[in-house]
Amino acid sequence: MIETDQLTRCYGHLTAVDALSIRVEPGQVLGLLGPNGAGKSTAMRMIAGFLVPTSGTARVCGHDVSREPLKAKRALGYLPEGAPSYGEMTVREFLHFIVRMRGLKAETGYRRFDAVVQQLQLEEVLEVCIDTLSKGLRRRVGLAQAILHDPPVLMLDEPTDGLDPNQKHAVRQLIDVMARDRTILISTHLLEEVHALCNRVVIIARGKLLADATPAELEARSRYHGAVSFSAPGSGMSQEMLGRLPQVASIEVDPLDGRITVFPKPGERILEAVETLLREQGLEVSEIQLERGRLDEVFRQITTSDERTAEVRA
């Protein structure tokens, strides 16, 4: 549905995107994850046809963006960062404008307009100027223009950036609904976005692809994967005994709240053994958790390792 092959964009001596090759398959929600300035937006602009690559190619539904730009853009719905629009227009005027620009015939255009307005719950603001809308509503209008022509592929650049928690939740619910019958590429630097929306993650930094995996596969690379953490008053005596368990590699205590994390040896499962020992000690555990792994830790490992490598080469 989306494919890039050695996609590169240079600005003088700066390489913003460096030989990026990815494939997004039907039904996937791919998170393009990276720190600020990693090249995410630049890559999306090349895929959308707004920037010409220095080298390499991008295809949408098999159509080369440079050689078949209209066919590629017909298959693509794109929400740029910030959801730009014509602020002096009302929501109705703007969406009618998009219907015309997309070349939708009258009957099809009216049907899609009604369906999208209902889906994104924009009925009450159709006669309101876009400039006066909240950020959350402007994002909805941006999503509306992206899906008016019912594209099979969506690209969303930082779709919830700058929104409050309630607005983020509402936008993520909309994306989750749209993902049921579309392939979606989401650019983000928010790890919570990955957990909420994505079934595959690509991490880039300095324009280079550093990792390509499912969220669960990335979490499995965390040293916290399979660890057990708990809070229990008066648990100091149990730490030495926990350390004697053959499956345990190490124990850490949070200096702020006293929460204990027990780390397993490679390939070991320790939840049952830890629970058994706590029961035998008669400790009242207020909370116990089996860690999936921490994506933020893996993200830092991957991206900071790339920075260190770049510094050594420099």
C-alpha cells in the first residue's frame, strides 16, 4: 500500500532522510516513530508528493509518486502536521471545496460529505469559521478532508500533537475506527500513540531506519520484559529471600516510592515464584504487575545508540 525504496532527501550537506526503505502492507497501522527532527515529516511529504526526493522512490498502491502523481494522490488521504486549512472558510465551505478539488461527481460528493460529517461529528460546526474552532475540532476537519474521497491509504502527521487528553482520546478513537478498512501510516514522537493505535513500528533517527517491529517485539527488547514489580509495606526482609530465587537476576528498589522490581534471568518466568514467596512471607501486596517491557527505554536505547555512533564517526 505504501512502499519506499532508498528514499533520500538532502538539504545541502544535511541529509534529512537517508535511504529509507519501508513497506506498509494492507490492514497495517504503522507508526513512524522518532525524536523531533528525525526526518519523519520530510519522509511523509515525499510520499505525499509535496517534496521531490533527492534520490530513491516512493509508491502508493503501486503508483510511483513522481511518475504517476495523480494516481498516487487519488489513493492517498493526507493530514499534514498542524492540520492546515483555509481559516476564513466555514467547515461546510472548506469541505465542499475539497469535494470539488478531488473531482468527486455531485451525487458521490454529497454522499461522501454527509457520511464524513456524520462520522466525525461535525454537524454542529458546519457554519463555523475554521479559525474559531478548537484544536480538537480542527483536527477533525483535517481528518475529514483526508478521507472525503474514501482513500485506501491514510497518512497522518502528528495527529494529536498539542491536544489535551480528552481531545487526544477522541481523535484516537476516530483513527481506530478508520483503521478497520484502511492502511494507515502515522508519524509521531509520542510513545503512548504507538500503544494506542499501531500494530507495527518503524523507528528512525537522523533520517535512518533503526528498527522495524511490532510494539510487542520492541517491548521484548526491554530489560523490564518479564520483570515483576510490586508495592508492599515492610517488604525489606523479603528482598534478600527474593534474590535467592534461582530464576531471579537482580532486584531494584525505587528510591521515591519504595516499589520493588524483580528482574528474571534470560528465558525465565518469575511471576508465580515471586507471588508464592510473598504469600509465604505473609506480606500484604497492594499491587503486583508483570511488566510487558518499556517502550520508552527501548526507544532511548535505539536512538541514543545511533547518536553515539554518529559522534564516533564524526
